[in-house]
Amino acid sequence: MKKYFLDAISTFLILISYSSILHSATSDLETSLEGRWRGITLCMWDIKEWGGGEYELGNGKFSGSLDFTIINKDGNKTLKSKRFVDFGGRTSEILSYKINKKSFSVQDKKPWDEKPYTWQGTLITNNTIELKSDGDCKSTVHRTEEISFDSFSPRNLLDYVDGVENDEKFTIPGLLTFPDDNQEKYPVMIMVMNSGCGLYKREFTIGEDVLREGVAILEIDNCKPRGLSIFNPIGAGNFNILNPWMGAADALFALKFLQNHPKVDPDKIGIMGFSWGGQVTMWTGLDIIRKSIVGENKDFSLRVSYYPYCRSFDVPNYSKNKLHFFIGEKDAAPPVYCEKMVENFNERGFNLSIDVFPNAHHNFDDPYWDSKPKFQPREWYVTENCNLWIAEDYTRSWRLNDMRIELDNYLDWNVRNDTYYKEYKKECEKNGVTMGRNDKASQLAATKLIKLIKENLK
């Protein structure tokens, strides 16, 4: 009996040792420097200018951003980038670098300074690298997966009636960034760009806010598969190439992708979008769109829509999950449309809410703290009489008094030949609008966003 007991103990110790070896090997594999890394940068000269304060929720106080990839090819580690820090469009040039097992150094030169600086980066957790430079800058960057998924893109609401897989197919790229903590499965918020085909550093500011809550971020690029970019965006007359109905399909196919990802909690996925992306976010909840892609029982747990152009509904058929609007009092699309939508939906038992920020314009959450509202003569705005409606059968129309334009007769939105075009133009096609940051609104929205995430995804 004693021999059997000793043999059992010996076997147990061997198993413990073997498990330890496996854990060590797995740990080394998981904590590799290889992959793509992104995050915000803070520099002391800016912190002094801000009166000693650093980046906090929505305050816009950050110096720049980092986005780099480390590749291991045939045992040689390479830093895949010619530029290092992006200081709001001005980038530092990489002069040299050295990569070790769990640390690395980079020597770079800022565009306004002849002196080179050295960054030291150290892997802190599986998903986090901390960097410091001898030029008094610091950064925390997060591990990012480059992902892709297929999407079918109906061009308008009625295209969803017969399903989606007979519509044009696109492969949508995305960046999935994970927070610092080590969870078996993560909640996720999807971020949807604006009509400029970019998030314009919100992925580093609002993205950082969300990551600090232990929630991952997925940024999807709706533009690239359609041949669009920040140099030829949706807003440059390309609304027929990529409209919000198509974007909503992309977002729901992203939901399907995430629900099958091994690191994602399928029941804790939310979405937020900005302007054009705010409309995308809103339309993902419409039954005819949502159910045709993800079915009856799958849905986003939270929708947060920043300054969209809301609609009126004869009979809303919509998700019962939370939809919240952020919009400025002086937005290019008056907040009255979203306020009416919230009131009408909630009277029917839905779960909508809204924050309207006094004296705030479109794009009130511009990420940079020192940006100011600016008049844009070419940008459009609408009046309180640009009433766009969606009927119970999902047909779309413009209505004012006894006038009505059936918009599904003009799928390219060119209604110039309609009898009521002059009246429509007066209310819906006006140029000249002020856009830009409102510091108080930006901070209030960021704080409320985190509250919504805690209530609906945690």
C-alpha cells in the first residue's frame, strides 16, 4: 500500500511539473511582442500646458497616438512602420530599433526637432505594452487583432424584404483591440466611422475609455471595400456607393462574427457610431434589417448613436434593447427629430433615451481638447420641416402638410424632377453649418457612455 501511495504522489508531482512547463510555454507564447499595437501618447510639454492634468474621460488631453506592428519572420523581429508617433497628423520618423523577447527600443525624430529620442517599451500583460521616451513622453498600447468578415449589402430598406444574400457581397476589415485585464471572454463595443471614412482618433480616446472598463473595441472599415477612404469619403458625394442601410448590414454581420469569436462574450456586444455611423447604429435595431441577418433572438445589448439624423415612423418595429442618442442643441440635424423618436418609441414600450447638450454643434466630441467650432460653408443642414418618414411597410417618404415625396422612387436621392422638389430643397438641402468641439458636452457624453456600458454590458 505504501508503494502504491508513493507511486501516486510521484505521478502527481510529475503531472504538476509537466503542467507547469506547459503553462510556462503557453505563457511565453501568449505574452509575445508579435502583433499589432495601438494606443494614445502623452508628453510632458502638453501636460504642463494643460496645467498638469492628463487624459481623462472626454477631456481631449492627449499628445498623439501610436500604431505599429512587430513581425517575427524566420526568427528575425521587424518593426513594421516608417513612422512612429502621430502628433495630430505630424509623425515622427523611425531612425532605428532593437527588439528583444519582451522589450524593445525605438529611436525616432519629431518633425519639428533635429534631436533624436529613444523609446523603451516593455510587455506588461498579454494585451499591454508600456512605453516611455527620454523626450518626456509615455504611452500605453493595446494588442489588436486584424480581422475580416463577409457582409451582404442591401441598398435600401425594401431590399431587405427578400433577404440579404442575393445582394452584393463585400469583405469588411476590422481592428479588434483588447483591454489589459485577463478575461476568458470579453464584452465588446463596435465603433462605426462617420461620413469622412474615419474615426479621427476617437478609436484612441473613446476607445481608451472603453478599454479601461475591461471592454474590447472593434473598429470596422465600411469604406475600404467600396473603394472609399479619407481622401475620397462618403461625404464627398459618395452616398450612393455606401449608405447607412448598407452600413447597418456590415455592423450586423460584425455582430455575427463576434458572437463566434473565442475571446468574446456573445451576450455582451454593443455598438456606437458617429454621424453617418450614428445612423448605422440606429438602423441596426430596425426589425427588417436586424432579423434578416441575425434572426429573432440575437441582438446588440446596447446602441449608442452620436448625432444622427433621426426619422419619424408610422409604426415602429424595433429592438427592445437600449438605444441612446447624444446630440448637440445646435446640430445640423435639429435634435427635435431624435427627441420625437424617443418619445414615440417609448410610448410603445421601447427603450430609448437621449442627451441634448446646450450650445453644442455637430461633431461636439472632436477628440482634440484645443479644437474649436468652425463654420463649414459646404456642409449641409436641415430645418425642422425636413420630415423623413418610414411607413409600416418600410417605404420611405418626405412629408410636409399635404405634400409628399415617395423617396423609394428616387433611390439615388435625386428628387429634382419631383413636383415638390422646391419645397423639399428649402427644408432638406441647405448649406452652411458650424461644426466642432464643445468641451463640456464631450466630457458629459464620455461619462454617460461609460455609465451605459456598465449598465448594459457588464
